[in-house]
Amino acid sequence: MNTDPIADYLTRIRNAIRAKHRVVEIPASNIKKEITKVLFDKGFIQNYKFDETGPQGSIKIALKYNPVTKQPAIVDLQRVSRPGLRQYKGSTDLPRVLNGLGVAIVSTSKGVMTDKEARTLNVGGEVLCYVY
């Protein structure tokens, strides 16, 4: 039984990057789909595909690497808010990851977005994770 599906999602991506895999397959949920879209929009992953077969479906993520140095686009993923200790921040208190080089993914009342988008829309929410 998995009590924190977002932490499982991040761990699967982290493990696939460390093993130099090109594609990782993850069980789907709506919040994971939204996080995947944000990662794609910000250029951290190469591509994604939602597979709706089966009762739950899955997400196939093509990881992005530098073609010359073979370094991954994602250096680290950190879970911030967790089931035992939720982290909610207002629009003025949203964190800046690596002084703006990374992104914090935030679940707001207007959907899942980055910290920068949430600041411009003046909405706060639950800080899900940091990506850089």
C-alpha cells in the first residue's frame, strides 16, 4: 500500500535518472498528470504519454539528457509537502528554488503550476516538490 503517491512518482523518476533509463512508466493519477505537464512545459522532461489501458492507466515519461555530456536535465527532485506535514504557502511566501534556477511545483485553487506562475496570479497553495 502506497500512502504517498507523489513521493513514489518522484522516486521513480529519480531512480530512472540514476540508472540512465530513457523511459520510465508510472501509475497514473490526475495530480501526477498535472505534475508531468508542468515538468514538460518547463523543459525537464523530453516527452510524455498518458496510457488509459487498465483500471488506473499509466504515464510514460521520456527523460531528457544532454546529448553531448549525457547529464540529465533533472539534477534533483525533492518532496516538500507530505501526508504527515503539509506545507501551505501564501503567494508572497512561495519559495524560490536555487534563486530562480529551479522550480517549486505548487497545487493551487487554479490548478497545479510553478511558483513563478502562482506569484503572477497572486495565489498560494500546497508546495508539492522542488525540481532543479
